[in-house]
Amino acid sequence: MHNMHIPQMLFWKRKINNMVNITDLKFGKDGLIPAIVVDAETNAVLMLAYMNAESLKISIEEKTTCFWSRSRQELWRKGATSGNVQHIVSIKTDCDKDALTIAVKADGPACHTGSESCFFEDVYGVDIKPFSLDSLYEIVTDRKASRKPGSYTTYLFDKGIDKILKKVGEESTEVIISAKAGDKGETIYEISDLIYHTMVLMAQMGITPEEIRNELCSRHKAENPESEGASK
């Protein structure tokens, strides 16, 4: 895509029936309900804040998060001063209707410290970062920038576009051969190789996973005209 500005939503609208009315929610004695804000794409927890009926109504109307500041005792529109506005994709409540989760596409970090999430201080356990194609892309782009010695990815970037294209072609052929042979395990292995080398090609050309998702999303819309389309 060409210089798309956040929040270009990568989701397809789904008609939701039987929505809960605000009046059905169980606000506390102080008139507040906890709201857990999560990243709409990764489901990572970004922050915890509180809403009253008014701030929730504003959030729904403006499609950006608005909370109630317990310390300042006033409405607090997230990003009003920092610019880190959170654009709402969906709001859900739990089975008891006394808490909310708000899925957002954010313009910037959730935490005042500059961290993407307010939850980064360890209390117990180990931090396990789940694997994703985005995390693989981050590793590939890091190799491109740092040129870590001894890295195969660094080797590919050093050799340049012709070498990268040759490997993509070779791996495509390997996928075809293993699939034709009916070897599921080998096909999985070769597809993984192909995806990795395609990621290297993407990084070489400055193509991001988001641009690929946007393209696939646009194709879904074209093939499903009855859908409401992607959120903007």
C-alpha cells in the first residue's frame, strides 16, 4: 500500500446480533467499570483504565477511547495530549457484565513511559514471546540492518537481489516437488523455507507484512460484495 495512515483496519466487518445495552452493564458503586485495552491484531494487553457511562458513550460515538480519570476526576480522551489515539475496533463485556475489553488500533504507545504496553514489569514467571510472521519479519529486517556476522540471512542480503530471487525460485520448485509426491511433512518444511525466503525478499524491497495483509483484505472485499467491507 502507499503511505497508508494508521488506523487502516485489517478486519472485515461482521454483523453482531444481540448487543448488550450500556444500561445492562454493571458499573461499580463509584459508577465505574474496568476497561482492558488490547491490540486488535495481536490481542496483546495494552492498558487498564476505567469508564463511566458517559465516557463509554463518548467512546462509542467517537470510535476512540475515552476514560474517566480517577485521579483528576474528569473525562480523559486517550491521546488528546500525546497524540497516541486509540481507534476502537470492538468493545466486549464479560459474562458478568462488570468488565470490558476494548480492541483498538493505536496511533502510538499506550504507556506514558513510551512502552507499547503498560504491562512490562515482571512479577513472576518467564516472558514467552509467541512466534508470528511479524516477529519473523522483525528478525529478518534486523539482520538486514545489523548484518550480523555468520548469519545466513546476512549472507543473502550481502549477495543481493539476484541471490534472493534465485532462492525464492528454488524453494518454490521444492514445494511443487514435495507436494506432487504427496509428502505432507516435506511440503510443510519446504513451504516454511519458501515463506522465510519470501520474507527476505520483502525486506529487501521494503515490503511489510501489513501491506500484504491490506492486499489480501482488498481481495476478500472484492470476492465478497455482500460483506460490509473493511473498517476504515
